[in-house]
Amino acid sequence: MTTLNRRLQRETAAVYRGRNIIIQLEPPFIIRVKEKGRRLWYETTVEAVFSLAAKQHAEKIRKERRGKKRRRREV
């Protein structure tokens, strides 16, 4: 895998409020996001995105386990 040495910008197929989302990766570890046609960029770090994804995954697993326990109690 190559390292991120220069800015990389892509338009995604994801739509928010009727506009496509633009993502920009900047070295060393910045992620910027904006709606196409808008000027305001939202900026965060790679670590913050990873942390959020890990928390969402943990919550998903927790909900699945609760659902299984509830189904077992009902039977």
C-alpha cells in the first residue's frame, strides 16, 4: 500500500441533502469533507474517524447480543 504524500480529492456517490459529498485526504492524517457546490470544509483526523467507526461497530454488536437475549427469553 502506498503512503499518503500529497492531497487526494474525490467525489463520492454518497448524497447529503441532494448534493454529492467530496472527500479530501491530506498528509499526514487529515480528512476533510464537504458538499459539492459548497465552500465549507469539515475537518477531522484519521484517528477520530477510526475511533468513531470502532464505537459504532461495538454498539452494533451490543444491540445484536441484546436482541438474541430477548429472543431467548420470549421462547
